[in-house]
Amino acid sequence: MRKTVSALAGIVLGLLFLASAVANAGENPAFDVKWYGFIKLDGSYDQNLTSHGNFAMWVKPQVNGRDDEQFNMTANQTRIGAVLNGTGYHQVRVAGKIELDLYGGVSGATVAQNKALVQLRHAYFTIQSGNTKLLAGQSFDLVSPLNPATLNYTELWGCGNIGHRRAQASLWHTAEAGQQTTVTAAGGAFRTIGDDLTPTFSLAAGEMADGLDDGTDAGIPSFQGQVDIKHDLRSAGYVRMGVSGLWGRLKSETNFGNYETYKSWATVGHFEVVLPSGWGFSGEAFTGANLGTYLGGILNSSTIEGVATGGGWASAWVKPAPKVKVVAGFGVDDPADDDLGAGARSHNSCVFGNVTYAFVPQTKIGLEVSNWQTKYKDGDTAKNMRVQTSFVLYF
């Protein structure tokens, strides 16, 4: 109840900020719309079966101890979006964003490879007054704000890089801490997405899980926060670091109304260094529990007792020539074996390297080689060498 009141108080504060912004709006507001996106073709060879084929998050166990080579080709990462910038406002800035790709058929029923389904990535708007901004809609999680530069669609999800996209209402404030340093603090209420677990207590005759998402059953949103410090270097480039976290309560309820509660949580540290000479490095480290729906814990399902996990990723890049970029990095996700059932994914790692070349303006070609190893509890370690090419046209 106390956290519910806190959530409502945060929403009220956001509405008060919105009301203040509306009071300062112009008389004839309008929007400029700018379209953007890219067309991308991915072709990939895998030594063994991976989680999804078109992209990799982990390696599936071998059958009869033999390699099972695969070749996939897809244009599903093709993306289109629109940025809306408000005009005619007085003391506020109003903007919005809508973004789609073609990976809507990843979950659920099988979809023909030449009949991709549209997926909503972003759909949000912002209202900013001074250094304070309200964001409402679906966008990135606040937790784990960075991503490695991989050609593989999932950017080490399930292998050290947590955080996804979900509906939210978040407040952001940026403050100056000297001439070259800014501090950004953000926090908000987020949609909790969970499993439908069965309580661990003894069930009565006919009693079972209620069939509803445990995040919805909790009756309150989850909460995320982030503090980010960015220092601009005098010779161009910057250093960035910070911490972020999430906390969510879920409720495993039965059709008789009996229930148990459990939690998802995470703490993340991030850093990034961008140097004017055309190179830099970045990374994140995390610890937490029940992070499957945040793309952690190698996406093992949550449990009421909690699936503890930890990991992270790091990458470095260099531009040896104006049209060439080289990136290398690694990621690891290591759930606690004691929290997993037999046969569950218990350790996942990836080492990758890629090179991209912009052979004509707005177009690039890339090659990525990655080595994946996924260990299964009480079982073997599945290994895979993946070679991926990408052709991209930006607009």
C-alpha cells in the first residue's frame, strides 16, 4: 500500500509539471515531422543452433553430439521511425517519437520468413520545461542505458546486457556541475511484465495459477532510476559514468484468490569514454534477481524464491580510416546454479569482433565474427561460431 501511494504521488507530480508546461504553451502549436530509419539485410552462418536463428542470444544443446550448421538471411531488422518536434510553443519544448521494426513475429506462432510482422519499438512523447522533462509512453528502460555496437540484432541481450523497452512515465532533470560536466537524474513508474507462476504453498483441490501476468496481479508498477554523469573533454570527446536500478513486486495468485509475492530487482553500473582520435570504450556490470523479462539471467523464467544473476559486457572501438570502424567486445551472464532447475541455461558468454565500411554515403557493409558458449545445468556446454554479414542503407 505504501509503495502504491508513492507511485500515485509521483504520477501527480508529473501531472502538475504537465499542467505548468501547458500554461506556458503557445497559442498555435504545430509539429514538424522528420522520418528516419534504415533498410538492413543480415546473412549469418552458425556452427550450431542458436536461440532464434536470425539472431543469437544463446546456443541450443547439440543433438547426438554433432554440429548442426545453419544459414539464415533476413531483412527483419529494417526500421522506420518518425520524430515529432513541436513548434509555436513559448517556454516549453514538446516532442514525440514512433519507431517500428519487423521482428514482431519473434514470439508466439510461427511466422513465414518472407511475411514479417511489425513490432512497436518506441511510442512516446516528451514535454520539457527548462532542464526538467516528462516522458510518457513506451521507450527504453532507465536501467542499463548503454549498448555494445554489434551487428547481431540483440546487442548481447541474455549475455551481459540487460534492459529492454516498456511503457512508462518518467521524469528527467539535468543540472550543470561545472562548465564541462552535467548530471542527469531520472526516475519513473514502469509496466511490470512477468510470468504466471504457481504459488509454492499447498494448493487446494481445483486450485491453480490464475492465468494472469504476475506483474499485472501485483497492483502497482515497477520503479526504475538512473544517475548519469557526463564530462566533456577539452579536446572534444567525453567521459560518462553512472548507476541505475530497478525494483518490482510481482504476485503469484491462484484462481481462489490466494497468493505469494516475489520481487525483481537489479543494480547496474555503466561507463563510456569517447576520445577525439576516433576510438573509445564502454561497458556495464549488473547484479540482480528475476530478470528474465529484462533480458537478464539468460532469460530463464523467474521463480518465487528468486533467480539471482550477475554479469556484464565491455567493448572498444577504433576508426582507422574515415569510412572504417572496428569494434571488439565480450559479454557474460551467470545465473546462480542453485536457483535453477535441471537443464536450465546456467552460464552464457560471447566474444565478438566486427568491422564496418561505408562504401557509399548513407550505406555500409559489415562483417562480424562471434564465439558463443552456453552451459546447461547438469549438462554440457554448447558452443557456436557465428559469422554474420550486414548490408545497411540509412535514410
